[in-house]
Amino acid sequence: MQKNDNYKWEVLALLWLAYFLNQADRQVFNVVMPLVKAELKLTDVQIGTIATIFNLVYALFVPVAGYIGDIYSRKWVITLSVLFWSTATMFTGLGSTVFSLIMLRSVATGGGEAFFGPANYTLLASYHKNTRSLAMSIHQTSYYLGIILSGLIAGYVGEHYGWRNAFYIFGAVGVVHSLVLFYRLKDNDVHDELKQNSRVKYTDALRVLLNTPSAIVLTISFSGLIFVLVGYLTWTPTYLYEKFNMSITQAGFQSMFYTHLFAFLGVILAGKLSDNWAKKNPSIRMLMMGIGLLIAVPFIVLMGNANSLILVYLGFAGFGFGRAFFDGNTYTVLYEIIPEKFQSSVSGIMLMIGFSVGSLSPIILGYLKPILGLSMGISLLSCVWIFCGILLIITAKYQFIKDKNKVLEF
């Protein structure tokens, strides 16, 4: 037992680094996007299309990935996913046309990353029972650090050595980590027994989701979260580059640093508060998610409209801190209202819907950019979180406990 207690933290460390590389690889393209656009003479809509197709491909494959994570070894699903997307990232550096970037970046990288998410979260959750929210929150910090450091490193490499080298470097590091996962990552014995005793049907997992109102609301809100985040991640470096005449390195770093630094602090706080408060009132997790989104709303408007960099950075910081309360509770809430045998499959369905909706954001902002400007486009994203925040708060108050009790009876 003691050995397993210690190993669960090694699992967290291994998956933390894998998720770090996952998010870093995603952000590389957004950071060097002005360089890619200039060299290949692409339009704003073409650039937005590459990002949109990436998320659509991800959304297409992720429900399949979730189902596979419920019936096959999660260790191998995770390890092969990291190896595949990292190799695809390296080859993205060879892209020379819109079509090649779509195939290497959007299809190959997006498809490879799709198989990581569901298996990653459910394997981590299977090792962490009483420490689940804390483990999920610590795990989420890799997302923030991955984006911050990729913004700095990819911007510097792209500016001084060419944007292609940024893809080569990040992809190579991922390949090396896949070898580490091969030797060190293990499936949870409890999960293996669960697979042997009960073969999951995908239609059953879908039925469980549709019969759980809180899970439906969570999926809708997650879609709203991704819509705003994908738009932000795709266009904010370009926003600073064009509006404030920053260098590629500065724009890549500054656009990500303040948001994800305060999200880092916020998610650790959210994890600790959530685990403590949920002992008395389990619905507090979903309530925190809704309040977090509403807190972030005025900061989205601020970062899109401010003409002073200090105010823009303040907007980034408040935006990051508020959204962290959603991030730190997402999968903890989902796994409290979905039976364990269906968790990976339902995670995949939620990710599919979320990234299908979120994939529209880059191309919509790319279309609105010459009409309304990026400032207005970014500000309008706040409307999505107003709706999602209110929906989460109402569900937390009137429905969550009912759905949680159904799982206990399952």
C-alpha cells in the first residue's frame, strides 16, 4: 500500500510532464503564427482555418480515444499518443503550404493529441481517490507552465533561428519523454480488474451522459470554456504583436505569462478549497466553476479594450485567475456524477463536443478581425462565459446532488 501511495505521485509527475509537452506543442503554432503567415503569404482566414481544423480533428478522434481508454491499457494509449503527436510536431517544421500545414499540424498532430486526454485524466484519477482534486489541480499547472514557456522559447527560437526549428525542438523533447513513459508508467491494477469484469459499450456511456443533467450542463460549459480559450490562445500573440508593436518573442511571452501565472496560483487555491469545502457540500465544486467564469468576464473585456499595456496585463491576470476555478474542478465534478466504468468514454464525448464548438473560435475571430478588429472580437468572448457561469450556478444549486446520489446507487 505504501509503495502504491508513493507511486501515485510519480504517476502525477509523469503525466504532468506529458501534459506540459501537450500544451506546449499546441501553443508553438500560435506563437510563431506571424512568421508562418509572412513567409508563406497566408491570409488571416487561412491561418484561422489551420487552427480550426486542428481542433475539429481533435474533436473527431477524442470520443474514440475515450472509448479505447476504457477497454485497453491506458499506459499504452498515453505513451503512443505522446510519441505520435511529437513526431508530427517535428514534421510540421517541414510544412511549406496551407495544405501541408493542415495535414501535419491540424490532422496528424491534432489526431495524435486526441488520444492523450481521456486516458490521461482517468489514469490519474484512478490513482488519486482522496487526493483527486489536489492532484488534478497540480496536474493542471503543467498546462499553464507549458503555454508560458512555449510562448517564450518558441518565440525566441522562431525569431532568431526560424519558426521551423521551434517545431523540431518541441517535437524531439516529446519523443524522448514517450520513451520515459514506456519504462516508468503503469496501469492501475484496480482499473485492469474493472476492464476484465465489465466491457464498456459506447452507447451505454452516451446514454449515461444524456441521462445526467449536471453532466450535460458541464459539457455545455466546457464547450464555452474551450471556445473562449482557443480564441484567446490563437489570436492574443498576434493582438499584442500588431497593436503594441511587440517582437515575436515579447508577444509570445507576454500574451501567455500573466494569464497563466495567475491561473497557476488560482488552480492550486481552487484545488485546496474544493477538497475542503466539498466534504460538507459536494456541489460547491460546480458552484466555484460558475463563479470563476463570472469573475473572469470583466477582465476579458478589459484585455480586449485597454490601450495601456499595464491594463491589458491586468486583464490577462484576472482572466487567468477566474478561469482556474473552472480548470481545477472540471474532471473532479465529472467523475462524481459519472460511474467509474464510463469515465474515460464520457470524458471523450465531453472533449469532442467542447473542441468541436471551440474549433470555430479562431476562424470566427479571423473573419471578424478586418471588420471589427481583434479588440472587439476578444471582448465579445465574454458573453459566452456570462451564459455558462449562470448555468453552472443554477445547476449546482438545484441538480448536482441528485446526480451524485444516482452514481452512489449505480
